[in-house]
Amino acid sequence: SVGTITGSGETNRARIGFLTANLDYGTHTGRVIVSGTDLEYGDTVPERQVQVMITVLGQDPPATISASDGIYRDRVMVRWPNAGEEVYGYEVRRGTTPDPAVSQLQAIIGVTNYADMNTEAGQPYYYWVRSVNLYGYAGSYGPHDIGFRGIAAPATMTASDGTSTESVRVAWSPASSATDYLVYRNTIMDSNTAVLVTSVPATNCYDVPPQAGVLYYYWVKSKNAFSTSDFSVGDSGYVGLTPPGNVDASYRTYTNSIAVTWRAVSNSAVYEIWRNTSSNRGTAAKIGETGALMYDDSSCAAEVDYYYWIRARNDIAQSAFSDSAVGKRRAPGTPSAPGCVSASDGTFTNLVRVTWATAADAASYEVWRSLQNETGSAALLAGTEGLLYDDASVTGGVTYFYWVKGINPNGASTFSPCDSGYGAIAGSSNADLSITNLVFLPAACAPEGNPGRVSFRLKNAGPAAMSGGNRRVTVEFFCTTNSALDKPLHVWLGNLVAEPVLAPGESEAMVLSDSDLAALRMPSAVGAYNVFARVHHSYPSELADPVLGNNTVRRIAPVKVKAEGGAPYRQVNDYNGDKISDLAVYNEAAGSWFILDMNSGKVVTWDTRWGGAGFATVFGDYDNDGLADIAVYGADTGRWFILSSAGPVIAWDLEWGGAGMLAVPGDFDGDGRSDMAVYNEASGNWSIQTVQGRIIVALANWGGPGMAPVPGDFLGDGAASIAIYSQAGYWFIREAQKGASVLAWQKSWGRYNMVPVSGDFDGDGIADMAVYDTTTGFWYIRALSGTLLLWAHSWGGADFTPVSGDFDGDGVSDIAVYHEATGTWYAWSLDGRILAWGTNWGGLGYAPVR
């Protein structure tokens, strides 16, 4: 009862309170029941029910809220500001979705922060905070924030220590809620500077670091979509060293040790050498260690098999054992012959120093000497344990030949290879010798063959004269595959003793005789060799040479030693076999030949009738007897007639050619015999056969109208090439046989009014491109390699016919012209000497054989 109405018409007001502590905020429906007794009438008032609306007003929530994002590994920390003085507490709620209606109450607290200890690592949660009033009523929801507990690093991790030679195995314990793991590496124990090497979902990985045998440090981080952990504890690991490879042990190579070698292992500091007399590594013993890649085991017994293993090691790692290698030390036997024997050449006065290389099994050495390159005449000089001997018993200027033998208690070796040497003359006067212009022909020789022509120019630069007893010199010939005359890598070919008389400043061209040539012998091994000549004063001369740097000369190009050999040396128009071109003229009307030895003035042939009208001369040696033969070709009939200079008829009325075809001289198969070659200018076709009838070339097309054939060996292999010269000055050259390689294509050398002249003008055994200007008499010569040999040299004129040949016998072609009106010859060598001036041989109606 809340009140009484005592008078009629009176109103009684009552205040009714509702307990709302357990009500949520918002509008609620309530009831008020009115009942009682009418005091005036005593009647009972019927019960009346009144419905009321009650609105509950809660406290405002905090304005902001923050939840930690992985900062803590054991909790999520929720914080908010104070919501006001009338707030008596806070309700903290958490959910896994952004809908607060399905959130769960976590705590009601009186402070403005809450540590949520009941979360899964890396799992995101939604947090709300509501203000609670005096009656314990929670107000409305405020803003939410997402927070999560940080993911933990793996509790343990390990890195392998050399268990693999390819990688380091890194393994770790799983971390709750982790989906991936980040693996870091460093060369120092500092995770802050470590580099990420991989990310994997598994709990292990295989890392291939930059180097084996180097210590690396590893750490791991856990990771999922929301969080990355701190670094785990670290561990070191490394890739193991690989075992040394290519292990090899010498087998009966040495008498004092077994040499063990192996391949280097990256980052190895030392190698251990293990040895056993059986293949059982388990019982092997370590015999030494080294930082090198070889080990000489001198503690082994002779003629016993030893097994060797090598293991690499450094401060961090040690490799497995290598594969084994078997070695054996040989018991000393008869020594090997020493190699690299070298005798000094004029380095010392009246002394020759002989040196050599160590010979296997040799305990000492014997030095032998002779005046000839023959061991049968050698005499023992001395014995020595060293690798050098000074022979002071020599006569200055005399060439000696030296050999060395290896000696031990079991006997002596065979003779070593020979080397020549000489002591300088201790003369009171000086004469500076120099040698130049070495010609050594042919350019291709057979193994152990003799050269066909050798010449050189010797000069005395003074100040003393070379005369009387002071004129003797020795010229030695060598060959080597090197570009320089390096001892002991050369082969001695032979020598020449000569006695030229030379005043100071004079020079002389020297040509070796046939007997001198027979004393020179090429090596037996095929290959290309540089040939050298070296000169020195020789006993009994008492002249000293003050300058040795100009005593050696090299041939202009290498000489080839071929198994099939080369064509013999032949000189054009050499009818008497002295290897010097003769003056040969032919009278076509009468068919008469006249040949003169220009140097001696002797007539070789006088009015030999061979030919006639319509027949052209074709020079060559058709029977390989070393003499040029008398040959003519019928330009209209294609018939050949060849008479040997020795007398017999070589060919009579052989048909090869015909009208419109020109005969071309040359030995096209390199057998030493000239062949029958014809060239059809209209078609450009070549046809070549031997005198015996074997076809060498059949209708090879090379040329055409306006192109003239040029005889010559432009390759230097002893076989003539197919060469043509155009009126415009272009050269086209190819091999006649084999692969028919092109040697020159449209090389420009010449012009209109110039005619080609065949010849080898530098003595290298290869024909050169020479042209003669028929209007001016100027000569222009260039080697096929491009070297300029002669430019605009005046020798001739409009009424002169150019002729080439070797008119002094030095192996180098000279330039010559013939004046038909007067029958006179003029010849000049490219080194500046006049060889013929106005020599009369011929006349009107007589043409030179060329």
C-alpha cells in the first residue's frame, strides 16, 4: 500500500520504484496493481492493473579500445580509457567474429586494462569493453579492436656438422599455430645481421651455403598469416669437405720415393697422407701431412706395392678418405740418358760450358766430347755429380760435340742427345761477323732428307780484315719448332767450314756445294721447322767477334718435313746441273737451241735442232735427272717433242693439247718430273697429264678470255699450282691436286701494259707475284702473303723481254731482260748486285726460253 484517499474527488499521487539492476539498457514493460477498500462505503475496490513503460539508461562505453597485436607471447593485452566517474567497472568481452552478440564475457574488472591469458598463439580475437554502473548494470557496446598473442619461436633447433658434402641440414621443433618457418644464416654469431635463406612449411631444410668447410650460424622464426616470432636459439653447422680426387701414386717411376698427387679441395688447409701395404684402409697409418698437392714418400721400401689415401682437413671440418691409389718405388737400375744437353756457343773465351737435366737413377754423370757429330769418335772428358761441366781444354773457335751419360753402380746410360758448342777466340783483333739472307730449299723435304740449295750472305763489319789464317769461319745449321734458336730444343743439321776473304765492310754470297748439302740432314720427325744458320770465327783464325747478336739468321719461312717428302730442288733453265739458270734462246724458224753457262762462259748447247715453225718452247726437267730438258709444243697440233739434256728422247710426237691451247711448264704432281699442261684461254680449261700418260687434271676450269697462265709453285709444297693473271692485273691461284684449295682470288697486283713473270724472289720456296711494265721497264714484286719485295725498279724497257731465273745460284730468283734486237742480256739480283750487263747471247729471231 502506498497511500490512502480520504476525501471525495481527491487524488493521491504515489512514486513507485523498479529495481533495474538486472535489466539491460533500453525500454521495458512494467505493471502497477491498484487495490484496496472504500473507507466511506466500506466497499472493496476492484483490483486494477496499470501497464507502464520503463526506460533503462546505461553508462557510455569507453571511447576507444586497443588490443595488442602479437607483442606478447603469453597474452593479449587489452587497454581502454576511463569512461567517467559514474562508471563503477568494466565488462570485457571477446569473440572470434565482429558480432558482439555472440561474444563471450571474459571478466568484469575495475581497472582500464585486461590481460587475456587464455588465447591461442597467432589466433586473432575481437574485443569489446562495456561500462558497468553502480548497480552492476553494463551499458552499450563500444568500438572493438582485434588482437592476438604473438607466435612462439621453435623451442629447439640444430644444424648438421659436416655430415654431408653438399648441404647443411637444419631442423627444429614445431611451434604452435605456425604455418611456415623462416631460416636465417650468418657467418658470425649475430642474428641481427643474418640473411634469410629460405621459407619452408616443414620443420627441416637443406641449405647449400657458399663454401664447404666453413662454419655458418643458423636461426629459425615461426610464422603464420598474423604473426612472426622472434629468432629461435642459434646453432652452427657446416658442409663437409669433399674427399680429394684424382689421387695418383707413381709406380716404379722413381728409385728414391713414391710421388703421391691429388686434386685440391676447396678450403682445405692441410692434407693427411695415409698408407698401407694392403687395400685395408682400417689398418692404414698416417705417414704425414702437407699443405701442398703432392707428397714424396721416401720412407717406402723398393719394389713393394703401397696403398695411399688422402684426407682433407681444416680447423672446422675433415673430409672422408679419398679412393686409394697404388704406388711402387723402383729399385735402381741402369740410369736413363740425360736430357736437355746444352753447350755454350762463344759465351766464354776458350771455354765451353755444358749443362744437362737430371737423369732418372743417375748418381753421377760422364761428359764426352768429339770433333765430329759421331759418338764412335767421342772421348770421355770427366765425371761429375753435378749438372754442369766447364770444358777448359778447348781451342777457341773450334766447334766441339758433347754428350752426357748417367752413371750409377748398376752401369751407365746410353749417350744423351748431342749438342755442339765452341769457345770464343781470345784474339787481339776483332772482326764483327754477321749472317743474313738465308735460303734453304726446297720448302718441303723428306724425313732425314738433304736440302737441294742453301745460301746465305756473310759480312765482315771489321775492323780487322779476314784474310790469310784469319779467314776461317764455321757455319752451323739448326732447326727447331720454336720461333727462336733456344737450346736445347733445337736439332743440329750440320755445319760448313769456309774461308772467305773479306775486307772490313765487305760481304759475300755463299752457296753450299753438293757435298756440303749432303752433310746437312733434316729431322726424322714430320712437322714444320724453322731453320737457322749461325756463324763464328774458327781456328786457326785469331780474330775475336765483338758482337754475337748478329751471328744467327732464320729462314724466311718454316721448312716442312713430310712423310711423302717433297719434290727435288730444280732451277729453271739449268741445263748443266750446276743449279744456276743458263741463258737459253730458241730460233723458231730453224728450230735451233743455243744455251750458254753465263757464269763460266761455256757453251752448253749450240744449234741443237729441236722444234721449228709453229713450235713453242716449254722449259722443265721431264726425266728427273736434275737437268732441264729441251722441249717444244706444237701450238696448232697439240704435239709434244722432248729431248733429254743427257741425250735420249723422252717424248716423240705425243699429242696433248691442240689449237687454241697454250703449253704451261711445271711439275704439277710434285714427283720431280715436269708434266704436260695445256690451258685453253677461250674456255679457261686446264688439262694436265704426265709424260707417261697419267692424267693429273682433266678439264679443270680456271681462267678465261684475257687471262694468261703463270707457272709456279705458289704453295711451297713442291707441286706447281694453277695460276692465271688477267689483263686488269688480277691474280687467281689454286692447287692443282688434293683439295684444290684456292690460294688467291682476285688479288690485285698489276695493271694494263704489265705482264706476269714467274719466280721465287725471296727464297722461301714459294712463287711470288711479279709483273713487268712493258712500256716503262719497271718491275713490281709482292709475296703472296702481302710482303712487298720490289716496287717500281727500272730494269728493261719497251723493247725488252722479261726473263726470270736464278743466275747466281743462291736459290733466289733474279730479274733479267733480253733485248732481241741486239741479243743482249741484263740480270740483277734483288740484293742489289748486277749479275749480267750486256751479255751477248741471241739476236734477231731468237727468243728467250721462259
